[in-house]
Amino acid sequence: MSTLTLIPDREVRKCAAEWHGGQGSALLALATSGAILEDCAREVRLDMASLVLDTDENRRQYARLASLLAYVEACGPRGPVLGWSEVTF
């Protein structure tokens, strides 16, 4: 049986901050407070679908988003995380 290794919180914050869709975005909530809203996984999937995997950079971004999606799905919906804003990237 394999063990799922999740990306660190600092990478979660960084990726969510880079990919959020603005005010009201579930990814913005994740980036700023650590909260995982119901729409968070959907937003990540939409961002993944928007990438054309024709360059190394786009493939790297897709892999980062896939790691973020794994984190979001493993943690599930949650409210704000105490101390999240102190997680630096």
C-alpha cells in the first residue's frame, strides 16, 4: 500500500495565490486563510483544463495544480486555519 505525500502548506498557499480567480474565489480563500470551500476542487480542475500542455512550463504548472488538487481532496472542506497567514512562500 502506498502512502500519499501531500505538498507542504507553503506550496499550497503559493499555488492557490497564483491561480485564484479574484474576490470570491475558493482558491483565494485557500491562499489567504487556509479554508477549503466546496468549490475549491472544481476551481483547480478548471485551471488544469485551461492549460495546453505544449510547453515544459505548462506541464510543470499542470503538475503543481494536480498536487494542489490532491491536497484539497485529501483535506476536504474546512474552515480557516489558525496561523495560515504566517505560512510563508
